[in-house]
Amino acid sequence: MPTPSSDSPRGSARGKRAAERPPSRLRRRREAEPTSPPSQQEPVEPADQVEPSTPAEPLEVASPEAVAPPEGPRKVLLVFWFAVLLVGAVALGASAVTGILGHEPTVEGFTLPGWLDGVGAVAVVTALSWLLATRTAGRALISAGLALALGVASLLVGGRVLPTGAAVMTCVVGSVYAVMVTVPAITWLKAVRETLVATLVAAVTAFAAVGFEPTVATERFDIAALLLALGLVFTIVYRLGAGLHGLGRRGLFIVAIGLAVLVATLAYAELLRRYGAQTFVSSVLDFADETSERIGAFPRPLVVLLGIPALVWGTHVRARRRQGWWVCAFGVAATVPIASGLMAADSSYAEAGLRVAYSLVLGLLIGYLVIRVDLALTGPKGRGARRAEEAGPHRPEPSRLAEL
């Protein structure tokens, strides 16, 4: 049978298969690409010959200063409440001078009224309540209104319950605000500054608490004020320190140590007072009395061992970690005894001041040692590395009068 040739009308079967085969993808891609060289491409019109389009109107973007809310309350409110606090402190100072002199002083024939200390105490506790609520993002006007109502009621009604309750409220509010008003401190000297600020607030609180003239048992008053202050400050710090889950192992260890020192100090003093051997209790009391006779006062063990070191170390830790708030919470162990230091009937202003000064000096030294140990264990090695860390960026925190 003859093989069909290319001249036959049927053609070649191989040629038909080749003609029916679609082109490959590579060939289609090459055909789609321009075959002219780059030099033969049409010249692009220069930019100056292109007709410029009408520019769109720029969007008005507010500056960050206009968008961000102001830090802290308005200056007018701050000036007003600090003026109230200053007026109350001056009134309490004048009443304290009256108590020291033993008679009512007269200024150009004007005798200071006897109700001046009560009015000063109400003004101070109202201002401190507003400042604490503002600092902790609370209801400032409601807090100040409740403090004002209780203070005025204690002055008008009198008795034993209301003045004592007002004095306890003053100690708690002032002691907690003394801790909250501190700011982070990257060095020990700055931590000393923050401790002095907290001590000053607690000292003003002490005069305000005495202004209500409560009838109290000193030991019960101290314990009640301390427990209430601890409950309030832990409630606030729970939010500032990211709750218990934000503590970590190191934070839990710190809180456990603080609670152990607090419970041991209070429990040991109470057990020693009630069940201790008479000879041992007498020797301890005799040592405290002899020390007071020689140097004027005896420091408070709770303030020296826990309160002041907690303030110093806590403000130092807050510059790097927010868990430092849990350490600062134990600072009420210093601010509460200072705020209630004038409650004892046999205590004078000079003795209370010397007691605070001795406790402050010893507590600052212990706080310095704690910071050095903390830096040696967890901080950078070498003086140069520590200086670089101090000069570098730190954990941001609002200013002293702003909302936390």
C-alpha cells in the first residue's frame, strides 16, 4: 500500500498532528513579550510636559498635643485643693503651738479659737481624700464629700465614736496617699527623696488625726488603722501591679517576706505583752526607756525593719518593673505609725519627731543594703553597666499628681 506523500490531497498525518498541537506556554509567553530592543522603544515624555493633575486637599490631622488628654487634673482644681490642704495645715500648726505653749496665744489682741484644730483637721482630711481618689482614678468628689460629712459630723455631734472614726479614717487615707504619691526612683538618693515625701504627708496626717481629739487605746488604734490601710493599699496595688498573675516567682517571694515580717513583728509584740515572762518584758521595756532617756526617743521596729525599706526598695524597683508596687504597698507599715504617732497621751511633739527621725535614718540604711543586694543578684555587673542602666530609658509612669 503506497504511503501518502505531502503532494497528495490528504497530506501527511504527522503534519496534521503538528498543526493541531497548540503552542507551548513558553512560546506564548515569548510571543507576548515585545520583540523590539530597548533602544527602539518609544521615548517617554519628560515630566515637565505632563499636564500636572490637580493636587488633592491635604487632610487636617490634629497634632498629638491636641488629641492627648491633659495629664492629671486641671491646674485650677489642684491649686484649690492644695490651698485647702495648706490652710488646714496652718490651722493645725497654730493649734500645736498652742498646745506646746500651754495657753492660747494672742496675736495683736486676737485669741485663736478653740475649734481651730477641728476645722483644720476636716480641711486636711477632705483634701487628702480628693487627692487620693484623683491619684487612683476614683470618684474624687464623692470621696471628698464623704470625708467632709464625717469630719463635720464628728465636730458637731462629738462623743467617742465619731471623733475616733474620723481619726482612723484620716490615718488610713493619709497613709495610703503618702505611698501613692511617690514616683519611681532609679537611684538610692532619689528613693530617699520619695521616702521623705511620704514621711511629710504622713506627718501632716498625724496633726490632722489629733485635731479630732479622739479617745482611743493606742495599741488598738494602731492595729485597726494598719489593717484598714493594708486592705485599701492592696486593693489599689492589685490593679496597678497587674493582679496576682503579674507577680511572678520573685514577686510572690517578696510579698511573702513582707507579710512574714509584718505578722512576726505584730504577733511577737502582742505575745510578748500578754504572755511573755515578766522579767524578760521588764528588761525590754527598761532598755527602751533608757534609750529614750539618752537620745530622746526609741525608734519603731516595724518602721525600721519593714516600712521604710519597703518604700526605698519599692520605688527603686518600680523604675524597672511594675511589680515594685507590691513592695511599696508595705510602705504603709511606716506611714501608719507615723500618722498615729501623736495619739499616745504621754507622747510629746519632740519625742514623736525624734522617733520618726531615728526610724527614718535606720530604715534608709537598711533600704540601701537591700538595694545593693538586689542589684548584685539581678542587676548588671560592673559600675559602668549600672551607670549605663541608670542613664538609659526606664519604665514610664505618670507624674506625681497625675492619675495612675
